[in-house]
Amino acid sequence: MTPKERIQKAVAHQRPDICPYSLGFGGNLRQRLVDLTGDPNFDAHLEPHMFGVGPAYPETNDRLDASHYIDAFGVVWEESVPGEIGMVRDPVLKEPTLKGYEFPDTQIPDLFDGIPDQLAAHPDLYASWSIGFSLFERAWSLRGFDTFLMDMVQQPAFADELLDRICEFNLALIDRACLHPFNCVRFGDDWGAQRDMIMGPHLWRRFIKPRFARMVERARSYGKDVFLHSDGDIIEVIPDLIEVGLTILNPVQPDVMDIYAVKREFGSDLTFLGGVSVQELLPRGTPEEIRAEVRHLIDEVGAGGGFIIAPTHSLGSDIPLENLVVLVEEFGGQ
């Protein structure tokens, strides 16, 4: 089977020849693993399964100085760690009004013209196109995190207006991007904390769910799978996500949700991508513990399809390289 076929079979809730996986090494991490193993091809047996096409929108990230940049929405960010997204330092919407604010142009000519070449270069991989900061995160980046949470309670009409405008922006991009034959639309929007949801399920259902449902419906109208990345404990709204038509949920952090129980309860309706903890297991576990847990996840959560195994976030510098080598061996050695 090709990697794309494996994921398509898993999404159809059938077990492919091996459990599909997602694993990449950013920055200088791969070279450090080469140095550790002494083998420049230590990961030769590791097949990529997914790749992203894009862009999502005309992101600028213009540098203001060594540690600050401004994004396409006019928000100033402080990049405290090189390569990380950083912290908002200057919210654009200082008052609860959109008067005088212009969103980026969704109709820039040729914005998605590179996608056909990207798809042609990887015909056997499962291709996705992404909108990050897709609703709640875009709102708080424009308004300020605490301020937008207060807006939901104190300024609900403005919160509605802002989220509607973000949703319309996203829908316009979806309509253009989805004319290309990639497999999946990915949305990134963190709603969960270590315990429960950031805004609670009641405010999520009031403000986020109806707009997210519109975006899912629009993507599915083009025949696309729909993927959500949302960190934290969002188990209370998983039935809502199934209701609106979500296909793939990521990362299902085992530190905050029992992935085995989640798969048993919701696995007939959702596919899960993730499951390997970057919070506890990978940085603090032994190679033997990691090997055992990866095999257990593949055998139990992967049973019947509906699972793509992956770390629950990008691989950090706190993870011992020996543990990552075990991960490569188990993913690629099925």
C-alpha cells in the first residue's frame, strides 16, 4: 500500500497493512540523530505519510528587529525562542470594534498556483492544506488572550462579529484552495487546557461551534477530509465534533485524555492522529517504556483502523535522542 492509501484506509475505519504514522525532525534534530547513531540513513526505512501544500494565506512575518515580527493581520509578536511562534506584544484591536480594521486580501492572484506542482511531486502521500489560528486563536491574537475571553462574556455582540468575520475570511480561502485535489483541510485552534477547556464547553458551543461547523461543512462540500489540531482536554466536545462532521482529531494528548478510552467510545466516528506523549513519555520515559507503549498503541488503538500514530506535538530539545531512535525503530519497523 502507498502511504496515502494507508491513511485513507485508516480514515475509512479499516486496518491497513501497517499503522500509518507521522514523524518529522525539524531544525538540526535529524543531524543530531545522525551523529548519535553514526548512520546518515538511520531513518531510511521511515516512510513519510503526510505532507502539506500551501500557503494558507499571504503570511508576511515581516521582521521588525531580531526578536519581533508582524504577521499578515498586523499583530506584533515577540519571538523569544527562534523558530517558535512567540507571544503577542501588540494586539491590533485595542477596543471592541472592527471599525477601521481591514483583514488581509483573500483574492490575491496566483495565491494557490503552486499547489499542483506540490501535489505532482508527492503523488503517493496524503496531502493537506491548512489554516492555523483558525477561529479562537485568531480572535485572541487580534484582541489579546484575556481580553477576548472577557469579550465572550461582556461583549458578546462584538465577539460574534469578530468570529463571523474570521469565519468568512476562512471560507473565502477554502473556496479557492479546495479547487485543487488535495485530500484534507486542516484547522488549527487550541481550545483545551491541561484540565478542561479554556473557555468551557458552554462558551465553546455558543461562539466557536457554529463557525467551526460552517468551515467543516464547506470543506466537506468539496469532498475533503477535515482535520482538527486542538491541544488540551477537549473530551467534552468530541460528540459535537462528530456531529459537525470532523474526520481526524489531533493530538489526543494521553497526559490529559485517555486515548484508549477515547478510541473505544468515539473510534467508530473519528480517526485519531497522535497518542505519543511529548509531555511525559518521550522526555521522561525509558527506551523500553517507549517501545512498549508505541507497540500497545499500534495494537490496541490501531485495531480496526481510525488511528495514525504520532507524537502529540513537535519534538522538543528535552527529549533524549536515544528515545527518538526507539520511536523511529518502532514506527518504521512494523
